[in-house]
Amino acid sequence: MLAAIALFTLTLLFSSGSHPKRDFFGNLGQMEIVFSKGEYVVNPQFPYSGEYQGRVAVPIKYPLALAAIGLLFGAGLLILENRKEL
């Protein structure tokens, strides 16, 4: 359970892409943990569209889901362990 709590905390600390006018759940779809920023390249035929090349980022929803599963698994183990002692 401690590993899941640590993963949850670290995920929130190292995430980027939040907007102050959106709430937490509104930001979940936009936030990422960026490992490498990459380079933003614009296509000359379409000047208002571009893409990042060489960017490495993980959407925040995946580590948060893993932390939630870890917390539930740890709580289940604690409940089963306490039932065996009784």
C-alpha cells in the first residue's frame, strides 16, 4: 500500500499540462509526465498544425490507475490477513 501511495504522490508531483480553470477531473485527460520534451515541428503545408518529434510522455491516468489498483489490492490483503487471525 505504501508503494501505491508513493506512486500516486510522485505522479501528481511530476505531472504537467494542468490548467487552473479546469477541475481535477477535467485536467486528468490533459496532464502528462514528460520524460523528454522533443522538438515541435510544423508542416509548411499546414502552418497551424504541428507535432512533437522525439517526445516521450506518459498520460497521468495510467500511473493513477495503477496506484488505485495497488491500494485496493493492499487493502484486500490487509482485510484477509485480519480475518485469518480471528
